[in-house]
Amino acid sequence: MSNEVRLAFAHPQERAEASSDHAPLDRISLRDHIAEIEIGAFQAERGTTQRICFNVVVEVQPLTGDVDDDVDRILSYDRVTEAIAHELSAERLNLLETLAERIAERILLEPQAIRVFVRIEKLDRGPGALGVEIVRARRESSARRPLPDDIPHPRVVYLSNAAMADPDLGKMIDKLVASDAPLIFCVGVPDQVGPVAGAPLAQRRIDLLAIEQNGWVLAGLDRRCVVVETRTELDWAMKNGQICVWAPSKIVLDAVDGPVTQHSEGVALAAWFSGLLGACEMLVIGETPPGDAPVPVRALTKGAELF
């Protein structure tokens, strides 16, 4: 076995030491950190947890002068475990590759971090460990994901089916677009009776798909409205003035702490979504507002009240 192949499967610290192409750097490491989480692209991996093992090596600039036994002068191990915990709690992911990228990206936000090695392995998917290993340097992380302070706070507008059918829908959207916040529409299930499944997980899928179909109806009523389903697309749309109609399936199914409401209760689902985005306001048109919304709520009987 060649040395390169051996190093590819060696512990990240050994690989870090062997592959460094610059002046020697100090290293801190987290070894065999195990968490039990839900992750995976296969249907069999949904609704169940599995053990995931993390090994991380962070190369840091050597300190000049005495350390003085001062914890504030070093990159704390806690920052590494916090980066892992933060990304695990952010949303449910399908790919280890995505999780590794996000952990590396967050660690490289630390001022002391120069380069990071991340290995993540699934321990319960086969007779051996299945995993990925990545190496990222600070210079590669310039196009980072938006941090919370970078993301706008939208106005989430829930439209009842009657509000969608209002002849003055276009005028209402004109009025909302003129406001000072990004605009995201949410809708509920259509008035037509949908299929009923005996299994709760199947019914959840059916209800979410029904909401998405209703969202496409709204998009067909006004061409300015674009149906979106991912957080990345929502972040881009909010920063670029695009009117969104939320398709909930992906975000809801991938959420670590998902909504506790029935998904057929569209207004309650929209309230959960408003809290997830940190919306400046939730506007409910033609429907009874939720009683425990995590953001300020304003209710209107019909869209014409905006004029």
C-alpha cells in the first residue's frame, strides 16, 4: 500500500502533519467524538437515529510569547465541539459531505484557525465505518454561508384560500411589495378533500404536498411569486427582492426541532416557519391567527384592508 493511500485512511492528525505545505503550525484535535443523530438520504434513515463519529484537527497559528496559562489566548476545544453541536441542531441533513463542509466553515471563522481536517463516519450502516474526510483552509472559506446577522428578517404573509381567490390579489401584493421587508407567502391545504392515509408519516407527506400544490396555484395567479423550498434559495431570494411562496416539505422534514402542529393546519405551520426565519412580522389574511406565534402577528379579514 502506497504511503498516500495509507495516509488517506490514517487519523486526521497524522495526515495533517504529513501534508502540511507551510511553516509548522500548532494543532488541536478532537478524537472519536460520537453523537447519535438522524442523518441520511435513504428513506430507511428517516425517523431513526444512528451513531456518527467525528474526528477534527485544527491547525492554528503558533502563539508568540508566553501563553501565560490564559485560556483566552488559545482556540478552546469547546469551540470545536460547539461547531459540531451547532450544525447538528441547525437542520436535518442528507449528506455527511454537507455536514463536514459546514463544520469546517464554522471552525474557520475562529481567528486562530488556519486549516481544518474533518472526518465524519457512520458507525451503524455496515460492518465497518462509512465516512468522508475533508481538508479546508481559511482562504477557501471566503464565500461562507450567511450568519444570522447577515440574513434579512422577512414579512411572512399567510393567505387563506379565500384571500388567494380575491380579485384584488394583485393590488394586495403591490402594497406588500412596497414595504421595507422581504416578502414570503405561505398557504394552507386547498379546499378540496385530499386523500387520507392510515399511517401518520404518510399523512404528513400528503398534507405537505397538498400545501405545495396550493403554493403553485398562487404562483400561477401572479407571476412575481416564485415557489421555493430550500433555505439557501430563500436566503438568496430575500437578499435579491424576489417574492417567495414557501414549499414546506424539505425544510419541515429536515428540521431537527420540527413543528408539533398537524401539517394540515397551515396557519400554525406558517407561524413555526416565521419563527424559524426570525420574521419581523407574520400577517394573516382571511384566517384566524395562531395564539402562540413566535413573532408579532397582525390579522386582516381580507387583503383589501391593506389599501
